[in-house]
Amino acid sequence: MITTLCSALLTLGFAVGNVPMPEDTRVGVRGGEPTQAGAFEGTWIYANRDAHYAMWIRTKDGKPQVRLQYQSLASPESFETDWAGRANYYMAGKPASFSLLLDGGDAQALAGHWDWELTAGSSARSETASVTLQRTGYGRTLSMNFKDYQRVITSGPNGNVIKAPMTWTWVKVSKRELLWDELPW
């Protein structure tokens, strides 16, 4: 009886998992409605149980620029990018790199690419995604939509690939560029 029940549940899970989805459909992730209110320029923060992020956006010579700072709450990993969105840093004595490169955008949305690489001995972590940033919530929140997000974690000869829909909601804390120590953590 239990074997039959387990078999039926596994078969049902397999059948549901293989239902074709329309192109560009996001399951389980919904950001706020895009708005034209507010401006991208300023200081934005995002926090989860493992990390704090701060992102500064400015326009220079008519082009948007981004700078990002990351502080892990679970390990000593941290970095800060330059205004080109790139950071090279060391974690446990091993080189790592991060980039959030803006490809362009307009007054409604910014588009770019997220790339994070860390290798320590036989272990590695790699994150890649195309990102779209749109203001939401009267222009005081920012939706960062990760399209085609993929995280690859390798440990020794084995690897684990995680592909999942993901959207982060950032909160605007100032129209100006605040220092990390001024942020409301």
C-alpha cells in the first residue's frame, strides 16, 4: 500500500513537473507593478537572512552607473564594486570576482548582467543572470528581476546546478549617495 502511494505521488510529481509553460512565464515570483514615479539615482538597500546589499545608482554623461556593496552575515565574505560595477576580491585567500554590468536602459528600466565567481580549492560557486531593474511602489522600491538565473556549486568532482526564478525588492533609503555606515541596518 505504501509503495503504491509513493509510486503514485512520484508519478504525479513527474507529470506536473513536465507540464509545458508558456514562454516568459514566471512561477512563484511576483514583483510590484512598474511605475514611472521617482528616479533610479540614489541609495538602495536589499537584505535577506544571509546578507546585506547596498546599491548606488547615478547618471554620468547621460549613462546610468551602478556601484554595489555586499556583506555576508554568514561568512567573512564582502566586497564593493567600482562605478563600472566590477569587484575583484579575496575570500579565504582565494581570488573571487563579481560584476553587475549595465547594458543600458531608459527612464523606465535598466538592464544588465549579474556574474559572480568564487573558487576555493576544489570547491566553486558561480552565479549568472540577466537582470532588469524597474521602479515600483511609488518609486521608493526597486524590483531586480533575475532572468535565466543559474547558480552552480561544485565540491570536488560533483556539481549542483540551481536554476530558479528570482526577484529581489530593494528599498530606496536616500536620493543621495549614503555611506555604508549611514545605512539603516
